[in-house]
Amino acid sequence: MLVLCSFALIGLTIGMYPSRKLFTVWAHEINNGVTRERYDYPRSHLAFCGVSVLVMLAAAFLLTH
């Protein structure tokens, strides 16, 4: 279980990598007092994040069995 959790966190870290610039822009806007109704998150970033987590979970499962 520890291996699965650690690999899932690594996959999440890798998956969030393409969104770093978007999160930085949003953080600067929030610090400057800009409030938005919604923050649109690209579906491609979400798909990459999901795939990277699933791949890392599969790798952890294969390594433990």
C-alpha cells in the first residue's frame, strides 16, 4: 500500500507539471486582487494528469506482484 501511495503521488506530481504556468498566472492574479467566476482548466492537462497517475499505479502494482 505504501508503494501504491508513493507512486500515485509521483504520478500526480508528473501530471501537474504542464499546469505549472497556468497555476502561476492564477496565483499572481489572486495576489493582485483579481477574482474570477471560474478558472477554466484545460481538458488536455486533466487527461495527462489522469493518465500519468494511472500509469504510475500500474507500475507500482507490477513491481509489488
